[in-house]
Amino acid sequence: MKLPERAKISQEQTIIWRQLAAQSLYKIDQAGQKFLMKTIRHTVNVPSEMEPLLNERIQDVRSLSGYFVSIGFTDMLYLPKRPIAKAFANANWQQQQQAIKNILTLRKRGWNGVNLQLHFDAVTQVGKVAVKCLERGDWLLDHITEELAFMRGTDCHR
């Protein structure tokens, strides 16, 4: 199929469009360095019974997708394998419904999640390695330090 003359673009315009497209794949940080950013779009079907639990959890996060990203980020730091979560994700819908009912039962009986000591221990372990391989002023090390200081009840900015 032949395009009309006005629909054709010059080779120079094609090069400019390709450069713009390539630049859009990169995000430039404050130091001017480029790093590849990839956006993965996913539709997540959330069972209605989980909606109140999720709404309770995502209050500190901008969006539901931000919450899922934060879970992935936390998993990369603390728990490389989560057998129960993986089993839930791979279960059929009947098994997932049963699991959700079990979670709701636990919540009704007073379970509010992992205790702070376990979280403190995990952050402390990550912090020990981070101090050895990250430099002062690195974003992750700063946030680990702040979290540990907060949990100890001290001010890390002194």
C-alpha cells in the first residue's frame, strides 16, 4: 500500500523520532546518569474479600500498584522465597478462596501480622551487609539506618 505524499516523513524526522523513543526508555537521575526504567502493566484480579485487607495495608502507599512494587522490593531485601505466597498465587480459585477465609479468620482472632521483633531482626541483618557494601548517603542505607533508629526509639540524624 502506497502512502500519500503528505504522510511520508523525511529520513531526518525518522531519526529524530527514533532518538526520542529511545530517550523515553531511560530515566535520568539527578547526577545525569541514564538508567533503564521498564514499566510492566498488569491487571490484577483481587478477590472482594481481600479488598478491606488491602485498603488497610495501602494507606501509606500512593496506589495499589505501588503497594505491590513495595512488597516486591521488601522481598528482595528480606525473603527471597515466600513458599506460602507462591503457593497461593499458583493455587486454583477454590483454594485461593479457602486461603482468604483462613486469613480473615486469623485476623478476626487477633493476628495483626508479623511482630516488630522479626521485622527488626530482618532490617538489622540487611543493615549489617549494607554497611559493608554501600556508602554513606546511598538511598537504601539511609532508609535502613532511619528504620533501625526509629525502631530503637533514637534519632539517626544527630
